[in-house]
Amino acid sequence: MRELVNFDSGERLRLSVEGNALASVSQKGAKTKQSKKEFASETEAKKACVKKELESLKKGFVLQDSEAKAGEACLHVYIGGGYTGALSFASLRDEIYVYKCGGQKDGGMPSDLLVRLDKSGATKEQIALPKPLAWDIQCAGENLLLDLDHEIYIFEPKEAKFREILAEQNVKKSSEIASFICSANNAAVFGMFGQIFTFCEGKISKIGEYKCSTKNHVPILCAALSADASMLVLCTKENELQILNAKNGEILSELRAEFGVLDKICFLDENTLLLRQYLENKLLSLDIKSAKVTKQPWIKDEYLRVSEFCVEASKLVVIDQSRAYVTDLKSGNAMAEFTLDHVVKNCEAKFIDGKLAVRTDYGCFSLYEI
């Protein structure tokens, strides 16, 4: 049983597959409408159910399933405006902010938007962004940091305003166009135009600089912050990482190993990094003390094409296009394997309140039980 609700009209729609038939029950106020359509097989009926669900989502319905089991969606919201390289979102308090491209400002000028959802999936507000293309959104304390086409902005929800750091800090633009944001423990570290800053308790401080090398004309830059926000790992060169003191920018160590070019890094703990190789999309584990790439038992053969991954506590989720694998890192055992809905080729994934949150290139934002 899949139940969808339209918060604007109050209409509810329940979809279910009964044998070879798709049954739907629509309820609006005191009126109830039922229908049943037969198909050649149960498989065809299930396909029709998915199609009907997506059509309803595009009309403003929200899917809610309070009885969803592990690997099942408990929420689907159609955001639209998906762009393959910019599928960013972040959770702040009891709300979720999702990037949407291609809205309209007053006067008809195009504008990108930040869609504010509550946990039920209802849209509370659509906020016009000062610049297009939100490559990344991270939460730090009561604020959001946004990478808007390689310029970092701070959004203060309480004041409903954007802070332009470029002007605040008198940052001069340079040829270093690659940028990053990392957040943990209510703090953030970010970089733009070759300069690194910290953001904590509303204050911004410059702690260092970086210079990217290139691979096939693409700048090499990715970074991660440890869980306690004390260490920053920075990759700007092939086969090389720097570990920095995230408070003052001091270089604590430099690691060199044959891991090639990286495009995503994550701290598993204070001694171990999880790395994804650029273009190869392979998942690697790196021991910080020995600077050696290690073979972890939970890095399965299925993870050879990792389009996305995320970690929370002892859980690892690896996504290969639309296939998700959940692993318990303490035991190394597989917890679940399932297919994500409404993915064409790419998605972005994070944990929100113990659930897997996913923004897809088809235009949906979803929550899955893990």
C-alpha cells in the first residue's frame, strides 16, 4: 500500500497492486473514488503503479509510508529542476533544504531556489538563491553553507538572509576556481579561490591556502573534516593528501600512496579514511598512520563502481547508480540491499535522523528506512 497526500488540496491517494491489477482509492473531503485496472501480469501492474505514483508526485502529491521496512521509501517529494552535477541538500533542525534549479524571479528572470521542507514532506518556502548552481550545501550550527558555483555563501534561516563571504572577507578572485565545504560538530571548514576558512559560532577565520594541480584539465580538490572537527584532510594532488589542524591550518602530516586521483574523502575514524577514485569510482581505505591503502573485508566486489557513498556511526551506504548496499562496519556484515526509486544515473545521499536521504537526478527527494 502506497499512500500519497496533496497538502494543498487535502486529497489522499492510496495505490496497491492486487494480483495482476492496480487498485487506487482517492479521497477528498467526504468523497471517495475507487478504481481497479487489470494488466497482463503482476510485473506490468507494478510498473503501472510506479508510473501512477510518479505522475502523482509531479502533480504535487507527497508519498508517506509510516510502515516502510528497511530498504523501503518512507517519503518521496518531487522537487523537479534536477541537474546531474548539483543535487545538494542539507538538514537543519526539523527541516530539510533542497536545491532546485531554474525557478523564476519577479520580472521573469531565471533564479535557482532553495526549497524548505518539513519532515512530512510539505513545502514551506522556496528561497531565491543569490547565484545559480548549488554544488554543495552543508549545515554548521544554526546556519547553512552553500557552494554557489564555487563561491561560498552563508544562509542564516532565522534572519532569512545570505552572507556573501567574498565581500565580508575581502577575498580576491583567483585562477583557483575549485571549492569545497566540510562540516562536523557544528563547525565548518571551506575553501574558495585558493583560500581556506573556518566557520564556527558565526565567526569566519582564514587558516590557510591551497593550490590545485589538474588531471585531464580538471582541478583536483576534495576534502573532509573529522567527526570532532579537529582535523581536515585535503587532496589537491594525485597520490597525495595533507592532514591539517582544522583550527589553525597547521600541516600535521602529508600522506603519499598509490591511490591516484580522488573525488571524495570521508573519515571513518580518527585513523582511517575512506576514498573514492576519480573516474575509476573504486572505494579504498587508507590508514592515516602508515599511509597504506588497506583492504577492508567490508569493501565488497559490488563496490567497484561507487557512484555515491555516505557513512554515519557504524553504517556505510554504497550506491551504484540506483542500487544501494548497507553494511555494518563493526561486524562487516551486509545489512540490506535495495533499489532506489527515481534515479536515472546519479544521486546524492546523506543520513538524516538515522534514515538514508537521497536527492536524485530525476528530480525527487526521498527518505529510506535503513
